[in-house]
Amino acid sequence: MNAKTRLISYPEERALEDAAYAQGVVPTWIFSILLPIWCVEVKATVTEAEPYELIDRYLERGIAEAGLDTPAELAAFFALDEILVDRALRFLTAIGHVTVSGERLSLTELGHQSVRDQVRYVLIRQDRRKLYFDAFGSRPLTRPYYDSRTVTFLSGSALQAAVASRGWPRFLMLNSTHGFRREALTELARNPKRDHYNLPERIDKPESLGEECVYLPLYVIRAVQQDKQVRYLAYTQASDQADLDVTALCEQTAEISSLFETEERLARSDLQTRITEWLRKKNLDGYRPVQLNNGTWRVTFPSSIFDTKGPLSISKLGSFIVLNNGLFHVWCTDEQVRRRALLERIDAYLSSRVRIDRADTEKRITQITRQLEFGTINIPTLHQMAIKAGKQTLAAQLDRLT
């Protein structure tokens, strides 16, 4: 299955590499699932924030903090023309910040909130939008999941096609017996981290106009930390790095974590047999899987296996082979082969970038050197390695970063 037809554009191995070499955990199993999500159409009164005009800000502060409650007092205090003050007050009244009783001025609740937060809040009434919540606990999804260019929620025929697909990876559709908690709308409206959840500055009196259950594709990696704690790292279409919010959702939902534990426990004893069968089919049955102290299964191959015409691509060195939900680590003790793998991985990374960022490149180099069990290697050292290996294009790219 190519990247254009995959539910998640990047392969499972990339997620496993992030877990092992960026997150620092030991992957033991990987699941491909369709997570049920409530798509909720919401009607609400929305408050947007915009910068204050300078005079508006001082007039409101004068009313709120100095007790100035007539246009004449405000004009005298700030040494402003009364006509200018009157025009500004008319505007602030129109947007719901100021009320007038006789000649006396006072701030509305919206005006007081604007002075407090130092932004001008403006009401936009009867806004409608779609909000996304997980279908187990009605917890809101974050901003990246509102980008339709990268994230696809499945329903209808697209969902049926994904479930019926015989391609790999095969996605397991999870089901939830929990209805949508409408209180979640009010909870979200009060959440101070509005931008994190793709919300405007304020959303008041949210009302659901209807909910639809859609499904979000994701990889979930069962992994073990150094302290033996089990983790469930989630990877979605939004990024090939672990999503900590969706990870927390998986780890905090008993229906999800218990399912994974049961699946892993039932299939654990069969993994060695499956690895051996995979090796046989690849005509590599002279090699045997070994279980390391951290629980990972590994197969170590000689350098010839990774030659240009060898049975395994050098891109697999230091990475993982996925067998259904199980996996094993591919290794070679030959340092020269691993150096070649290092240069090819860095070359592939830089060649795929429109703009090369030094900090991101250094981060990726650290991950790859950890993956191939090298010590610290900086950009100048890599530059010299590329020259020595005859990789002139890579050397030129690295030279621009030195």
C-alpha cells in the first residue's frame, strides 16, 4: 500500500523508531486502530479577541480604575477632544463594552473582562462550528485535528472500505458504549487553554445541534519505560511523532488499555514462531531471533545481507520488522555498514526537506546515531564522513549547516 492510499501516510516503522530512539522507551507491540470520535455541531455565542485601539483602552481603564463616569470627565482627564471621546464611547457602546444611564457611564461584564485581559473582546453571535471529542470520555481533541489537509475522520463508505481492506496495516475499529456528554461543551468553554483546542477566546452557552460518530486512524505502540511502566504511545495522521494528548487518552481509557493488554498477552508466546517463519520465507532461516533483556526480539545479520542486492534494505538496519502486531529489531554488528546506514538516513532526511533547519537536523542526527549505536556525532564530523564516502550532495547540504 503506497502513501497515497494508506490511512496514515508514514509506515509503522517510523512510529516505532520515534518511540525507541526519541521517546526512549522499548516498543513491544504495535496496534493500528480506528478510534471513535464524536463530531459535534455546536451553536454558541463566540467572543473573539482583537487588539485595543489606544484611546479605547484608556477610556475603559478610566471608567474601570479611575471612577470617571462621564464623557466630560474622561475628556478632561486624558486631555482629549470631547467630540473624539464621544465618538469612541459610541463605538464601545455598540460593541457591548459600555452602557449609558443618563449621562453616567459604566462598563459591562465584557468591558471589565477586556480591561482585565488587555484585549478587546467582540461578540459574534450564533456562531456554528464542528468540535471533536473522543467517544469514551468526551475529551476534546486538539488544534492539529482541525486541519483537513492532514487529518481525515472516517465515516460512511470510507469507514466501511477501511474496515474491509485486506491491505496492511489492518485497522481494528474500536467501539464505545458511551454517549456524548453534553456537559463537555460547557467544560471546554471554560477551559483556559482555548487555543490548544482550536477555540476562540471565549465561547458562551454552547449548544449541541447533533453528534455523529466518526473514526480517527492511529498507531498505538505498547512500550515499556526503564522503570518498567507500560506506555501506550499514539501516532496519528497529524505527525510522525508521538501525540501526548492522544497518548494520555489511550492510557487513561480502561477499555482501550485493557484490550491492548489482552491482545498482547494472547499473542506473545507466538511471536518467536512468527519471526522464524518470516525468516524462512525470506530465505534467511540460518538466522535466529534472540530476546534481549529489555524484552525486544532481535535478529542480527552479517553485513552481506545489507548489500545492494542483499535480501534486506540497509534502511531496515537499526529499525523494526512488523509482523501483524508483533515486531522484531534488525541489527548488524559491522560498524562500517552502520556508518553507511547513518549517512544514507541523513541524506534521505535532508533530501526530503524544502527548508533545512539546523536545530531540527541536529535533533534527527541525535536520534539516528542513537538508533545505530554510535556515540555523539556532530555536523562537522558527519560532513567529513560524507566526503570520505564520496557523498558529495550530502556533504554540500551539511556544509551549509556548519
